[in-house]
Amino acid sequence: MVDQSKQVPQAPLHEYGEQYFESYNYADRPLGRFSMYWFARRYYAGLTRRFAPHPGRTGRLLEMGCGLGHLLGLLSRDFETVGFDITPYAARQTHRNAPGTAVLVASADHLEVFADGAFDVVIALHLLEHVVNPPAAIRNVHRILADGGLFLYATPNPIYALRPLKKPDLIPDAIAKDPTHINVHPPDTWRQWSEESGFHILRMFGDGLWDVPYLPLIPKAVQFALFGFPSLIQVLTGTTLIPMSLGVNLVVIARKEGAA
């Protein structure tokens, strides 16, 4: 069982704001057309459409921690979209990038504003590692989803296979460098919390070993081409084939038990 007796971590709220989107992992990777970020948004949009409870029928979709709003912009024609983020800057960017989306400034630690069964889909990409109480957040997601609703989330995997080669305790990697990652846990913990909240896990998989370099002497570009190739294939084919152990991040597709 997960030990809940440890001191609850506190989010460094001063880190959030416009500067957050110019720092840490955002600073290392471009956001433009055909970038890794650009492909990832389209990949997650495709997964959402594929696993949504009522394919081809408009439902209500919530993105928690909507960031710059590009994913909501892709999905706003397929769903009635709502997004929230803790920073007003992100809310403004989402208004720009996802016109027609209802956007709130709110925290994933306080989902009481949403009614039971209010949404058909909830997405939380790289959000749960930032919240103070992930099990409570997951329980609230279950509450606000309608029966058969989809919960899609991604979060760092601290035990992926090649991470020891990076020596993150000496040189922070993509997971360790961000001080707002206050709840990073192995896949078994996320599975436990999800299932205890009433979710049925449909898929748990990795997103690839894109956080190069892992090896000395070999150019970073060469390593990215080598280690990132499975990620590219997974994204281009819309599949969920990469094992959890080979993903810098864990991706979970879960459904609320009930009539789909």
C-alpha cells in the first residue's frame, strides 16, 4: 500500500506564470509546427477521439492544467471543451489557441466547482505530478466523469529503464529539473490510486526514451534519432505499444465503470 503518513509536499506556486512556459522542459524543446510538442498534441487528440465514450457524438471534455491550450484547440470541434490552469497567463493563451473553449483559472487540488458526472472526458497531461494530493484529485476526476467516461493522463515515470544512465541526482533530467514536480511516483502507484478510485485501466504504456543524451561521446542528435524512433512510430501510427519501462513518461487511459 502507498504510505500516506509522509509529510504532504507543497507546490511552489511562485514558479507558475508566464516564466514557467519559458523554463525547464519548455525551454529545452520547440513548440512550433512539426516539433515533438506539436506531434504529441495531435497524438493525444487522436487517442481522445478513439477512446471517448461516444465516438462521433459531441460530449463535454475537460482538460486539467490546459497550459497553452493547443490540445483543446484540436478537440474543440469534437467536444464541448472546458479547460483550467492555475495561472492567468495560461488561461489567456488557451483563449487564444482554443477559441470557444470555456477557460477557468483554478487548481486541480480543488475540483469541487464541478458537478458530479459533468464530463464525458477528462484529460490531465503532465498535471498530476504538480498537485498536492494526487489520490484525492483522481477520486474527484472519477466523481465528475459520467458513467463510461474517459480519463487520459500522463505523468513522469521515475523508474524508466535508462534513467540510471543519466545520473539525475548529479545532473537533473527532464523529470528532476522541474521543482514543481512534487509528486513523482512509479507506475504501480498510479495504477493503485486509479483502481482504488473506481477506474478500469484500459492502457498503461510509455512515451519513449526521448530525453537524450544517455551515452557519452555519441552526439545528442544521433541519440535522439536512435532512442526517439519508437516514439515517432507510436505517434504516427496512433498506437500504444511502448512498454512502461521504456517511457520517460507513463501514459494511462482509464474508464469510469458504468454504461458506456
